[in-house]
Amino acid sequence: MKRSPLTLSLNVDTINEEYKEMKRIKREDLTVSQLIDKNLTNNELVFNMANNINKYLNRQSETQMRDAYENLMAENSLSFLGAHRRQFAISEPNNPKYVSYVYINNNKNEIIKVYNYECCNSADYMLIKEIAYQNYAYTLIDKCDFKVSIIKKYGKFKFNGGEGGDKYSYNCIFYIVMEKINYLSLNKALENIGIINEDTEICNKLSQKLTDLDNCLSNNGLNHNDYHSENILVNIENNNIDVALIDYGNADENSDFKLWDYSCQKLIEMSSRSASPVSIPSGGKKTKTRKMKAKTRKMKAKTRKMKTRKTKTFSRNRN
């Protein structure tokens, strides 16, 4: 018996939904340990750090970690810095969404990052990976001549029922407490020193410092992959330059193919109009992001075409 085009088209839509659900289930079938084994084995130090973090979280009771979190939030000297809604970059369909909150405890000179997300192994893995890569970066501070925040504590717990109330969108909390580095963001530092030409000594020194740091990290298997100016902290005193990197949520052994451009000319542009320090290669390889966007556009166009064909076929069959 011959199927009508309408039936076939509807079946394609059903298969697509089933495939997405299968991918989601497949991702959740992997435990955090299995995700670590699958993705982090190329760097033995990061691999061991991630496993130790996972074991620590599994040993602690959720009650203990929740009590520790509530004590952190009860501090009188706590100030709220901001919040962001994003998705974990796991490169799979339906990446888990999260809301991140950042607080500062001025009395203790600490930064507290809080992630609120729907509990799942892939999100837990991404947060464990962030801590592992930040700890790994700390082992390179002398070799690469930069500064990294020391992570002091971390924990995770789940809300039961509607305990999260109106404040939280999802049922899991993961918090990280780390040392606050008292440097300026790159943009603010550039505003303060007022670079106006390429002949200044400070311009050449800062440019070389940032380029050397990127090369050193990359040669040691660490690509930060989120090099915007708020994640690069700078301290300049008497022509001495110190640099720190924060936020290792996108860190990986692989590069995202974006170019770190901190030539003097780029620094001058940034100091005058807050230009982005990251440039995209023109021609040649596309970045992964651009490839994904192109693939998405292609899929959407194909879906529109199928729907149009389905509508026309259905109309002809009725007539």
C-alpha cells in the first residue's frame, strides 16, 4: 500500500522528535565518571583533578553542602554583582540551561559563583570540568607568569519540590567560592593608562605579555576559549604588568579557533572605544560556532521546504 506524501512528512517530524529524545536519554545514560573518562583522558592532571572533585561531591551529604551554601548567603558583607541566563556548551541537542549568580564577600575577599540548573549529569560534568581546569591553570602560574584565583570550596545540592521558590528557576544549585583578585578588567586598565600610540613602552609590554600567556597556556594543553576583556584582569604599577585570567567555564584542551589579537593597534582601539579583543579568522576554517549556525540555517530551510511541500500535497489531495 502506497503512503501519501502527507503521512510520510508527518512521520519524518515524529522521527526527528524521537531522535532528539534518544540523544537526550543517551547523554543522561552516561554518568559523570563516564563523561570524565570520555572527554578528559588526554590530560592526566585534569583527568585526575576532575575525578577527585566528583568523588568529593559524592562523599559529602547534600545537607552539609546546603548548610554551607546557606551560611555563605547569610554573610552581612555579601554584595550581588550580577546574573546571566545561558546554556552549557556541551555540543549536543537541548543543551541544559542555567542561571549564574555572582556575589562578592568584601570582608573575606572572596567571589562566590552560584549556578542554578535542572539537575543532570552533563551539567554536573561541565561544572566539575570548570573547577578542574581552573585548578590546572593554577599549576601553570609560574611557568606562564600569570595569576589564577584559588578555589576555596564548592558544593552541590538539590531542591525538593518547590523549595526553590520564586528565586530559582531550576532544581539544582552548584556553588564555587574562590579568592578575589584585586586587578582591573582589561578595558578599565586601558582606560586608566590611556594608550594613544604604538610607540609607548607600556603598549608593547602589555601586548607581548598577553600574547606570551596565550601561547604558553596553549602549549600546555589549556585553551581558555572565553577571552573577552572582563575575563582578563590587569594590574599596572610603575611599568610592571601583572595579568590574571578568570572564568574557566569554556576551558578545554581544544581551541575554539578564535584568534587572540592583542597587538598594540588592537589595544589602542580598545582603549578608545571598547572594541572586542577577539577576532574571527576571515576565510579558511570557519569557527565551530559559525559551522553550527550555518547547519542550523540549512536545517530550518529544509524544514520550511518540507512543510510547504506537505501543505501543497495536502491541498491537492483534498481537491
